Amino acid sequence: MRVVSEAELAAAFGRLPDRPRVVAGGNHAAPTWILKVLDATVERYRLYMLNAPHGIPDRDGVDYETSFVGAGMRGHPRLSYLPSRLSLVPALLRDRLAPDVVLLHTTVPRGGTLSLGVEVNILPAAIEAARARGALVVAQANRQMPVTYGDAVLPLDAVDLVVEVDEPLPVPAAADHDPVSAAIGARVAALVPERATLQLGIGGIPDATLLALTDRRGLRIWSEMFSDGVLALEKAGALDPDAPVTASFCFGSDELYDWVDGNPRVRMLRTEQTNDPGRIARNPRLVSVNSALEVDLFAQANASRIGTRVYSGFGGQTDFIVGALHSEGGQAIVALRSWHPKADVSTVVPLLSGPVTSFQHSAIVTEQGCAAVWGLDSVAQAQQLVDHAAHPDARDGLREAGRRMGLPLR
């Protein structure tokens, strides 16, 4: 590892091959400072990021690649979407998308190591893929990045060049108190037993679900990511004090970052560990809560595309739904609003308008109620969805459409 100046870093980027593939940390820990140096130096390159945020370089000559589309790439004409379960992205980087340079956002060196902090995810695999072919690994070492443990810890020789920065991490905007999300969260929480293991994402419904679980005890976290809702459970005494909080990345308030910094109870693992369905299944009573754009009368969920246009991608949903269903006492729940407020349409539809992201769930939950679908035949599943999940304004149309599809709905 060598600490370099901006000029020295630009010189190193100038020696990259023509149109290099750049793999960079995404989500909410993008290495924006070194990305700007690279963009000013390299005329043409391919940028692979998961859940890329707004503000990434965007000009002719920069082509985007991803397996999970974030706000910074969504709808972009130069985007190549590579479908993949998140647990398989490391294999994709090793076998098909070998990086020419990997860009990290880390802590400053401490005790002979670096930490990937709040964003581990696919980065250990990207570093290994780069090392296997002699490619460059560069870190933006931030004095304000929290130290986390597990697979976040890197030996200094895993990184070639380091530029030190001192800048705050992004934090989410203050959440609105949304009564619809609160109603859905309360219905989901009613399905969660004591001593359950939880997987949830970020947003109004996951936050509302966690807020409704503060009276539980012995809860555990095995998730792709977590946010401030987990900290609220910790403060309420709802978490099992002897179990680590296991995830692959986190995003939240400054208070959350202070809590994870140097906290031995927080274990950040690489994606192929957190999202391995077999390892997920070994957690008893694992309750997986995911969202969708729409669900249909066959209890299939589309969380990936709006029509033919990719919205996000598989993400970890497919990994966790399979893992949860194989967990002893586990449940795979899809939670969403019954009516899309912007499109002004029902989210429960006769047949999906886009590809199937996931299927064979335990329950579909909306603010209208809970449709229990596991173990029922196709007609009973559809009846549950119409009666308990669909918006009242959509139910008659769904019944008629269901009958035309051979589902004799009441």
C-alpha cells in the first residue's frame, strides 16, 4: 500500500488499458473522490457498481454495467444490465467481468489493516478478481468511515494506492410518518415470532415493521443490509445481546454510524456469505421481508422491471426468499401498498406485466390485510389475494380476470 497524491493517482490511472472495466463500491459508500480523478484522466471506461447513487460520472465515453440498478444508472441509455442473483455476482466478477481496476471507500489504516466500513458487499470478491490478474486496487481512505469487522477487514497489501480524505458519509433524508407504511409494517410485525431472525431492507415499510417490533425479545439480524431500525431494536432491548448483527452493508444516520464504529457485535460479511441461501436457511425462524412493484393472482412478484424496462433487478430478494423458506419456522413475506400512488393503479394484478422476480412466498401483505398463500392451491391463493391484499376498488376486476384465466373466484 502506498499513499499517493492526486497527481500520482492520475498518472496511475493513465496507465490503465483502453476502455478499462472499473468496479467501484456502490450503495451509499461510493468512492466519489477517486471516481472524479479517474473520470478526468481516462477517456473511455466501463463502470460496474451495485445500486449506484446520483452523482456518478455521466458523459460520453462512460458506459454503465450493473446487476442491481440504482438511482444513478436507472433508465440510462448507456446502461448494460447483467441479471444475476446477488449471491452470484462474485462469480460473475471472477469469470465474466474481470476488473481492470477496483475502487474502494475505506477507513484510514489502523493497526496494520483497513476496513471497508459500511460497504462490504461484493468488494472482497472484486479485490480477489483484480489480484488474480494483476489489476490495480485503489482506496479512498476516509477519516470519517466507521471501522467494521468480519470480511470488512483488509490487510494493507490488498490495496496498491491510497488517497486520504476527510468527508462525512451520506445519510438518508428524514423519513415521513406514512400511515400506509405504518399499517403494512404493523401487519408484517404481527407475523414475526419471538426470537426470529430478520432480513429487511430500507424504506418506509421496513422501518415501520421494525418500529412495530420493539416489544419483541431475542430477535436476531441476518440481512443483506440494515439501517436505523435495527438500532431502534437495540435501544429497546429487542435484539439478542449474544448474537451478532450480520449484514453486508448499512446505511443510515450519523448515530447509526457511531454505533457500528468499532462495535464487535456488528459483523459485516461478503455477499456470497450473507446471501448464500444455504447459510440463510441455517438461521431458525428467519423472516424475510421484501417489496415488489406488483404481484399477480398466481402469487408471483415482479420487483425488477416496469414492463420491459429494468427498474432495479433481482438484488438479494431471490436469495433470501429461498433461504427463508428452507429455514426452520421461516417465512418469506412480500410487503407492498395495494395501490400505486403515482401510477394510480392496483399493485395486485391478474398477471404480471414484467418478468417474475420471485414466487412461492409465505404471505403477501398490504395495508388491506395479509394474504396467506403458502400451502394453498392456486385458486385459494388467488382468493386470498383478492379478499385480503387487493385494494377494494380493484377486487371486482380481479375476480372477473381470474375467472377468465380459469380461477373460479367468488
